[in-house]
Amino acid sequence: MYRTIPVKATFTDEENAFWVFQCEQANSLFNCAIYYAKQKHYQWLQDQEAYTTFWREDELKCGWKTYKCSTRYPELDKALKLSPHYKGMAAQSAQQTLKTVGEAIASYNQLVGLYYKGSVDRPKFPRYRKKGGLAAVTFPRQALTYKEGLFYPSVSKESKPELLTKIYLELPEFIDPDWVKEVTIRPCYGQLWIDWVIDDGKQSVEENPNLDYSQALGIDHGGDNWLTCVSTLGKSFIIDGRKLKSMNQGYCRLVAKYKEDKPDFYWDSNLDRIQLKRNNQMRDAINKTARFIINRCLSDHIGNLVIGWNEGQKNKANMGKRGNQKFVAIPTKRLIERLKQLCLEYGINLIVTEESYTSKASFLDGDSLPKYGEKPKGWKPSGKRVRRGLYEVPNGKLINADCNGAANIIKKVTTQLIDLAKVGRGVLTLPHRYDLFSSLKKSYRMRSETARVYPAV
């Protein structure tokens, strides 16, 4: 399986100067490619007389009609081979930068097709990067020479006479040299990082004999109760989100303090440091939570993981300034992507389903769960939320509202293979609460490696 392992770079001053120069050349080459593609595209639009007037809402506007761009990577490579920025980089590294531009243009062309079908808003042509900034520099395996535990990247003829030291990259001890497929040096908040792209030879597990695929774990995401989980084995627990929310609030408070009486787009090294710390905290929380959930599925032999998620639910959310800060900024979607990666390794089926009406309907009373926009006339839930966190069923008994939602999420995708018989009032009443940063120790998170099933070679 392909993986990307980021490692913070520890370069000497001479090495750092070289890599900053390479990143500057990559940034300038990217802008040159965008300029070439844009000028050629607009010249073609002029020849087609594509400048026209059109109505947008209640206003008559004018501009270029949206067409696909015909520029591709091979043309960019041929046109910019003599550029000083191209020559300042290794040939294969410069080609990787131009391929990035080619991919951006290809993505733009796909959006143009969707735009005329009415699926997306009018797309914008790929934009320039900030002048004088830094861009990532990528070396494929062919541009790397391995000698005595070190990788030596290719250096252009123009740059070699200016070198003050040998340029090499030290491979981390846990990575086999044969695994390396690509290396990227990228800037990140005033620092340089090395991304090692490897292929360790392991294959994804389609079916794990240690798992029971008639069992499922349902997950309902929220705020203070970040993840509420209910399994068909009659167990429930909550991943506490209050500490995560507090970290995000602290970050917003510091940013507001530094930007007081400053322009809207003001940014400096202090804000870089704050942003990097916050991103590291969120990444740590995602990795710990994903590992904990996978461990739980493996220890309980659960073969299905069901997550409720409505695509686009955080876009243009209007829950007020505080509400948006507590909900929108929490990276639940990134957690889902991380779970997708881990589920492939352990043979767990991950199902992401829409979660409309799962919080309103009563699981214990068997309420139907229509999709959003398809609710039948006269549909009413059997129970109701009496106050925050509590759901009242028709007989007057109270259950945890988030557990009720998690159970309904499993019901959304229930087939004859999944048995919900053990999900009763007891499991929906008092779930166990786990704190990400105090309850989940490293020894527990690493325990799932013993349950890893490797396919026969």
C-alpha cells in the first residue's frame, strides 16, 4: 500500500539555503506555466469572439464565455524548457511541477463540463501563486540515488557550481530504501518538511476471518459529544469533544489577539507558529480517535463501521459565530478519511450514509427514516427531545439523544446481514465517555497491530 510519511527536516544553513532556492524556483515555474496557459487560452477566446454579455441574477454583466483550456502538460514542458526557473531545478523535478499545473487545468476542464450541466458554480481558471513564495519540490525515484543509507537528489548543471555542501536526504530508520517511490520537500508555516512516499508491499484486506460481518458500529458526530458510538453487540461509548473544542477556541482567541488593529489578511511568523500548533493538535486527535475506533472494532470482532455524514453540511453553515466555531472547525471529515485508510488495512467495511431524521426519529419505536427531501406527508416521530442530550420515548422513559441517533444511523443501512436485536434501551441510556488526551494511552492504541491480518503471498 502507498503511504506518505511526513518528517520535519533538519537541514544545515547551507542545505536550507539550497532547498529554499529550489522551492522559489518551483513557485516561479508554476506561475510561468499558469501565465503561458492563460495567455494562450485568452488569445483563443479572442479568436472565437467569446467576449459576451450575460445576465447574472438581476444584473447584466459582460466577460469571457467559459470554455475548456486546450493546454496540456507536454506543451508546457516543451514551451518552458529554456526558462531559467526550469534550468535551476533538476529536470524531473521541474517536470513534476509542470505536471501539477497540467492536473489543475484538467480539473478546471472537468468543472467547465459540470458547469454547463448546472452541477457547479462557474469555475475559475487556476490562479497564480504568491510572488516570491515557496512551492513544493518533488523528486520521483528515478531522480534519487541511494548510497550508504542516504538519498542524493538530482541537481541541475546550473545549480551545481553554486553548491557549498553535498545535498542529501537521510532516510528514517523504519523505512526500507526499496519502499521509496517519491520524495517531496515542502514548506509548511515557515518550516521545511520531507514527505516520503513509500510502497511497503502490503495489500488491503478484503475479508478478515477474525471479524463478524453481521455486527456493526454506528457513529453519530456532534460537538461536546464529538463521536457517539453504538454497536449491535449492545455496547455504547462517547468520544469527548470538549477538549478539542477548547483547543480550537484557544487558537481563535490567540489569532484574534495578534490580528487586532491589523488588516484582514495580515499574517506573520507568530501566527504561523499558532496555526502549526493547532493543526498538530487536530491531527493528533484524529489519529488517536481513528486508532481507538479501529481497536474497538477489532477487539469486539465487528466487521462494519457506519458513519452518518451529510456532504456539504458545513459549507455556508449559519449557526452564529460561536456555533460555527464549535462545529464547523472540528475536522470530522478528515477523521472519516483516516478511517477509510485504516479500514482497508484491517478488512473492516466502512459505510458513510446520510443522517437525515436520525435525531428526530425514535429507534426503540421503529420510526421510519426518510431521506432528506423525501419525507412523506404526515410523518411524525414517536418521541421528542425534551432537553439537551435527552430523548423521550412515548412511554415517558428517557434515553441518550446521541445514542438514539447513532442507532438510527445503523438502521439507515441495515440489511438482513446486520442484527439489531441487542440494541435496546439499556445501551442507549448510559454510554461510557472517553477523553482523547487522558484515557487513550499509546499502549492501547498500538494493540491493534497484533490483530493485523496479512494476505497470503
